[in-house]
Amino acid sequence: MTRDELAKAEEICDTMISKRLNVYSSNVSLSYAKTIQGVRAVFGEAYPDPVRVVSIGVPVTSLVADPEKGYGKTTSVEFCGGTHVLNTKHIGVLVIVSEEAISKGVRRIIALTGHEAERAQKEALRLDNEVNELIQFVNKSISLSQNNNVTDDFNINRQISNLSELVSRAVISQHHRENLREKLFEAKKLLDARDKASRTATTSKVLEEARLLGETLSNSPSNYIIHVFDAQSNTKIMNSAIKEIERICPNKAVMVISSDLISKKLTVLCQVPKVSDILNLKA
């Protein structure tokens, strides 16, 4: 079932619960019970004769008296030997917490009622508030600055990951869970887009810095260049910087260094030109 279908199913159940409908049951001849229009039965199930007919809101006697009137199309009428409440008001609240495949062509819905359903609703509301607060923080962070703060974004991404895990484990309605997942996914997309833009800007900045460095030191008597770049230990960006310096200074050995404040890691890349073999230099 889709998210909207699950929400609609809960809505229908809530409507029937609020109407405080009586639940009727009675044993009926199997052959006659099968003639009731709209009756629900499990395909392939072997039912006893007589079979127990359960109806919500419509007395079984009315169904038997006029089986072709179609009561089963407007309310729930089924063959069932299980335990039922006497009135829909006794259900209190119904929350569908799971909808899944159990075999080919067969899916199962798991729902909570009563106090357990109320707890699920409260938990969903708590998570909804927590997710909305995080999304507001993400939107504010993005609107205030086009350049991302690496530490802040790392922490926000970790919060999104932790909250996503809580939502996945939480006992809440399935359609509410999917709504929360979508909100968190959209927040992650915003951060990813800003991170991509930031990496592009960092690449341009580092390459320009490498070009200026190469031009400045191209006539230097030194046979090597060592430089620290603010590339957040991104090896792809650092390698591009080395190639840019090499393009301008092909006969110089190059060492570039960059640090990552998040992982507290220092990255060093080196490149030695072939002419450096004479000087016994090795990368």
C-alpha cells in the first residue's frame, strides 16, 4: 500500500470508531452466507458450516434477510471465528504501524489499538517536533550562509542519521514514518547540494592558489616546493593542485599538505619529476 492509502485506511477506521457502531456476529449456513454481497473471506480458506458472520453496524439478521442489498459494500462484513469488540468505541484509537509482504501476492497489515495506539501517536508527535526543529535549523543554516561550515554540516548530518535511525525503529504509524523519512531525506539533499557547491568553490580556490604559487616559484633556485592548502584533506583537490604546479614547474618536486578538522587527519601528497632522479629524490 502507498503512504496515502495507509493514511486513508486509518482515516476510515477512525471514522467507524467515532460512530460508535455495534459489532454483530451470528452463525449462518455457509452456502447462504456466501450469497451476502460484499462479504469478506480469505481465498482458499476452508470455513465450517455453519460459519460465523461478523458485521459492523448492520445486524447479521438484516444481511441474511436481504443478502443482495449490498450492506457489505458500505461496511465490514466477514467470515471470522476470532474475538471481536462489542462496539467500535471500545477500540479507542487505531494506528497502522506496519505493512509488509509475507509471501508472493500476500501482504500483512499490523495495527495497534487502545493505549498502545495512543502511545504510538504521542511518539509520532514527539518525533515530528524533533524532525521539524532540525529542518528549521538546516534551512536557517543554509539561508544565513552560502559557504558551509564543515564542522556544523558534519554535526547536522550526524543528527539526521541518528534521527533517521530513531524514526525507523519507532513504533508509530507507517504513513507518519514515511513522511518523517521524506523530510529528513530532503534536509540531507540540501546539505549535500551545499557541500557540492562548497567543494567546487574550494577546488577553484586551491587551483588558483596553486597557479600563483607555481608562477611565483617557477624561477626559484630551489628544486622543490612545499605548500599547505586549505583543501580539507580532499586528495582529489590536492592532486589537482600538484598537477597545476607541475604544469608550471615541471622540474620541481612538489609536496602539498592539508588537514581535516573533523577527522583530525593530516594528508600529505608528493610528486617527484624524473629529472630529480639525478638528485636522488623520491616521492
